[in-house]
Amino acid sequence: MMDPTRISLSLISHTNAGKTTLARTLLSKTVGEVRDAAHVTLDATAYPLIETPQGDALVLWDTPGFGDSARLAKRLRQQGNPIGWFMSQVWDRFRDQTFWLNQAAVRNTREQADVVLYLVNAAEEPQDAGYLAPELSVLEWIGKPVIVLLNQTGPRRPRAQELQAENQWREALRLWPQVRSVLTLDAFARCWVQEFSLFEGVAMVLEPAQQSAFSRLSQAWQARRMAQFAESMQVLAKPLARAALDSEPLPASSLRDKALRLTGLSGNKETGAQSGAMAAMATRLQQDLQAAMQQLIAIHGLEGKAAAEVIEQVERDVQVDAPLHEGKAALMGGAVSGALSGVAADIATGGLSLGAGMLTGAVLGAFGGVGIARGFNTLRHKSRTLIRWDTAFLQQQVHASVLRYLAVAHFGRGRGEWQQRSYPAFWNELVAGLVADHADALEQVWDQRDDATPPDALAQALAGVMEALVRAALEALYPGALRGSPTDGAASPSDGG
């Protein structure tokens, strides 16, 4: 009798097509054996995918791959007569054990599976896959609804190109009524949001008695993935928030240095001091980014080490945050005094606009350029010259962090240890556009940085913007996949991994 709270999915494919690789990716742990050879998986094995507190369980079966599928389909059709039984249960068992195990796995799928997940090699055309028709005959004999998963799709492509491949396979399979849907779910490079589409497809073909349990299981799976997503955004934001607040002091200038600066002879010394400060900041940022990447790899159930991040540093990447120069401000007394009535004026090292909103405390009590400069420095606690990362550089780091996240989110566990590869060009273009779209929100975050801002508070604000940005990227790559997903990071339910 069917247990409506226990739902089984069976992975089936031609031999060496990536079933165990996909199982590892979905389970976030190493199961079975993966190598480039036929018939690596010899037995049908069940793995719990996820469970709920109500006792529901979703089970994934990894099965031996089909070999001689035409012969297998013929043998299965003979199951009902004595000679066929003898050939299957006696002759094959001792003369061709691999073929016998194939038959046993198919019978197991017929008895256990609620839905069959059939992987096909999307790198070849449907008409070139000679094994396709006999294997579909085997699936017809099994008699369970089939969801076809396009595997081995190659480098990441825009969604429109993926849809072309899906439609090609749908057209090739439309005469097989047991095939209910065709989805892209590459065992090596799937993204977790594609799993939501898989769960929707499974829900559409289950028996009515199983719907309540599967709804709870699907919600639990979504909650787990969204919790990982929320945690990932926090991990991405923290090193950038620390970089935004980071600074290095530049040494105070002596009378000799000031004299050399007036003659234009002090450039090398000042450049050397700034370069040294930038190198120290870059080292800290590089270490933070590498540690964050390692956390990101672990969150996604992957193995391997994050490579050291390469931070290109040029002078335009920093801004000098210096106190107002009282001597220069004194030379601008007439213009500066106008600031007291709310008229903006540039002072000293450039770029400072004083308006009525700033003229409080010490500034209101000052008259003349020297007094306003001294008052502003006191109000803003500016007593030394610092260098900080420029906001343009921080925007670039947001762009790079989003690309790194997409790379991890698309790295199937079955590929082995994490390895950084080049990003698809269309990812780069997409992320550049989205960072530009969110530029105002990011600028609002950078505007919050000062000595009194707690790093965690700035990281929290940045994580919110990055979550919106990355969700927009995922929605562009997989339209509708995040529909109905929770926006907060719920606690992960208990699971088999």
C-alpha cells in the first residue's frame, strides 16, 4: 500500500550520464562513485533528500545506468512467461551480472518510484541518441510519470538558448505520453533555483493523496535553500563593509616636506607613503575576501580551497580624507563667511560644501576661514590625513562579489573540489547592469561609513542591497524560478544530508 508521506524519485539514464553526480549535488554530500566509465553504479540505492517534522520524507534513488537498452526492453517484455522469467532470473544472473542488475534496478524503480527523473545528454541531438527509443520503452514498461532532465549542457548560456534546447527535446519526446515535462538541470552546473522548478514539476504529476506531504517537503526544501542564500549575502557583505570602513593614516608633513611640496619635489615620498598604505589595505581586503569565499564554498556543500583574491590597486581607487587646511581656508575668508548664511563654498583640499545643516556647534561659533576650518575638523574629529577606498572601487568589488557568488551557486558538487573558472561574458554584462541599477542604494550604504559606524551595522545594510541585486540576477537568469520563495532566511529543517 502506498505511503502518502514517503515520496520517491528515481534517477535513471544511459550509463555514465551523470546520475550520481546530480545525486551528490542535490544531497550536498559524497555518495556512490563517480568516474568516466560505464556501469559504475551497480545497485539501486536510496538516499533521503529531506524530511519534515510531520514525518514526511523525500527519497532519491540512484540506479545503475542503462547499457544495452534494446536488449533490456525486450527482456522486460518477456517477464510474464516462464522462459522470460528463467532468462531474467537464472541465465542473466550468472552469465551477465551487469545486465541482470540492470533488470533488478528497473523492477525496483517500478515498485518504488513515484516519479522518474530521466537524465539525457543535451550535448547531442535527440535524433543522434540511438539509445533513446529503447530506453523510453523501458520507462513505458515502468509505468511512472517521467521528468526529463537535460544534463551536460556545457558552458552556461543565456536562458533563451537553454529554452531552445528544451523545446527541441520536448518536440522529440512529444509522442511518449509518460514524459510529462523537460527541464534543464545540469549535474555539473545547475543553480539551486532550478531545483524549485523541478519540485514544481514533481508536484504536477504526483497522486492527489501525496500532494499535502509533498507541499510540506517542497516548502522545507525552499526554506533550506533560501536560508543558504541569506547566509551567503551576509558573508559577501561583511568583507566589503570592513573595506568601506578601513583606512590607513598618512604621516604628517614636516616643515621641510611642506617646502618641498611647494617646489614640486616631494612627489616620490608622498606617493611611496600612499602606495604603502594602499598595499596594507589591499592585503586586509584580500584576506577577508578569501575567507568569505571559503565560507561561501562551505555553505553550498562544496569542497576545496578558495584561491587568493587578486586586488588591482591604482591611485584612483583611494580617496584622501584630510582635515581642512586652516591656512588655505583663511585665504578664502570672504567666500567662507558666506557659508554661515547657508551658501555652499569649497574649502581647502577641495570638494567640501558647507551648508546651513552643517553649521552647528563649533562651526556656528567661528568667524572667518580659520575658525570654520578648525570648527569643522573638531566637529568631524579630523586631526590627521587618512586614505580610504573610493566608492567607485567598492562598487567594483560588489560586481566581483556577485560574479563569485554566481560561480559558486552554479558549481555542482559532483564536479569535485571547487575550482575558479572564467565567468560567462553574459554574466558580466548582466551584473554590470544590475550594479548600475542599484548604484543609488549602494551609495546610500557607502554614505553611512564613518568612524562611529559599527561594521556589523554597515554589513547588514549592504547585505540587504546585495540580496536585492542577486535576486534580480537570478530572476534574469531563471525567470519565475524564485516565484513564491520566502525572502527571509528561515531555519533549515532536518534533512538526510
